Amino acid sequence: MLVFVWATALLDRGDGFGPALTVFLGGLVWAGATVPLLLDYRNTAELTAAARRRRAIAPLAVSVVYGVVAFVVSGVWTFGVVPLLAAIVLLTWPTGVRRRVTIGVVVVVAALWFVDTRSTLQADSVSSLWLIGFFSIMLPLMSVVSVWWWDVLDTMNRARASEGRLAATQERLRVATDVHDLQGHHLQVIALQLELAERLLDADPAAALEQLRAARVSVDEARQGTRDLATRFRSASLSVELANAVDLLRAAGTLTERTADPDVDSAPGDVFGPVIRETTTNALRHGGGAWARLSLTRTGGSWRFEIANDVAAERSVDGEAGDDAGGGSGLDGIARRAADAGGALEVRPERQSFTVIVTVPATTPSATPSATEAVR
């Protein structure tokens, strides 16, 4: 903008097209030459002070050359000095030094503009006089303000990253403490029971066997406690699960709608959480990718989850079930999970859509570990 104002001022003054074009094109080169100064400004950790000084030589040299050329073709001191001063304020100065340098640059530019208004920028160039003064004086000041704001945003980003790392560290410490307390207690008990069984083995085999049974029970309790602890840390509310599913589908370019009751978090999370994740994965893998609808609502004494999506052109109905079934996952796994909770799975394969409906009683029965869980 400053270069454009300068070139326009020369045309208004009647200097002709040649000087105005020289100032304009040279100004574009000067503006491009200041880009390395901005790039190096942020790389304070990667560049040494000597390296930054060497890299600043070329931008400063271009600024000097452009200033000389602009002064020669225009006779305006402001045009000749501002390019160098505007480049100087972009150097990596210490905070206190930058403030003093900026104040000095603004004072010098204002003084030069005042001198020019009394000599070269008077008479028929009055229409551009105030524009030249405003942009010439404000350029160094606005550059420094922009760099300062850049520093503020960079500091905020580093603080946010540090806060995230601190939160992750605290969470890991909390998990490690819980695991240590849980496993340490059970392992100590098991060690004592096994030691007692070893001592009783010759004198009282029956009592030793009883201690071995107690140790096995302690192992089961430790395993269940670890499983419960992992579930507690991995679990998320159903509202969050639905929001994550919608975000995932939308990130894949799918137009997604969501419907959920206000008290959706009171639904059986241990049943619907894995169902939401599994069906969302199926929609991403096998759906057409154009649209999807998710809903989790309460009807009477049951909760009803429904997900529907368009069908990929190359996928058949049999392929959907066949790809997802097996290995304890997919539709077969969803059906078993729903059945264990006293609910049911309904699949509606149609030509243009594929719908999965899972209905579970609002109060799920106490689930008996299945054969698969027992093996695990």
C-alpha cells in the first residue's frame, strides 16, 4: 500500500509514468526482500546471532538500493530513507532496544515528511500529502506492532502446548499411582499367601492347598481390578461418544445428522459405547460416504440406538455382514453385546441405505461373563 501511494503521488505531481513505475516496481522488490527478515525473526532457536546478521545483509542492501533509486527519481527524502528504516525495525532486537529503535525511526520519518512537505511535496501533490505521511510514518510502527502480536500468539501457543503436556503428565502420574496401589496391594497379598502355602506344604497339605486357592482368588481380584481401572480411564459419556462419531464422519466428508435425548448419558454406556464406535467404523469402511444419521433415544422402557448411512455402489448386502462379522467384532459382536444386556440387534439392508438398530432395556440385567470373557 505504501509503494502504491508513493507511485500515485508521483503521478499526481506530474513526474510522469517512468518515475512512478520505477518506484512501484522497485518497491515490490523491496517488499519481497523483507520477507527473509520475517522468516528469520521466528527462527531464533535455529539461527545464531552471527547467522542472522549475515542473512540480514541482503535485505538491508536491497532496501538501501531501493531508497537511493526512489530518492533519485523523486527527490523526496521520505522515499529515500523509509525503506531502510522499515527494514531495520524488522531485525531481531531485544525488547527494550526495539522500543527505542521504533520510537527513533518514527521520529525520523515524521521529521523527513515535514521537510518534504515544505519542499518537494508541496504545490500540486497536496492531494497525496497526508496519505504519504500517514503510511510512511505508520509502516515501521505497524510492523513492530504486528511482530509484537506475533510474539504474543506464539507465547500463547507455547503455553497451551505446555499446559497440554502438563495435563498428560499428571494423568499418567495418576494412572501410574492407581496401578501401583492396586497391583502392589494384590501382589503383596499373593506373595504372603504363596509363602504361607510353601511353609504348610509338608506339615498341613490341606491348609497349603487352601492358601493356594486364596492366592488364585487374589489373582482374579487383581485382574478384575486392573480391568475395571482400565475401563474407568477409557470410558467416555455417551454424549461424548456420539459427538466423536459425528465429528469423525463429518471429517470424512459425510453429511451427518444426530438425534439424542437430553438424558442420553443415563443409557447403558458399557453397551452403547462400543456399539457406537463399531457402527461408526462400519459406516466409514462400507458406507457410500454421502450421508449418515445417528440417534440414541429412549422409547418406553428401552434405549434405542439407530445408525443409517448410504450404501457404496460396489458393496453388496452380503459383503457388509461378511466383512464385519467374525473375530468377535462387527455385527456379530454387536448382536452378542446387545443379547448379553437383554436387548436385540436389527439390521435393515436396503438398496439405497444400510441401517443398524440396537435396542437395550433401560435397566440392563447383570451380565454373566460369556465364554469368550471367561477365556480372556
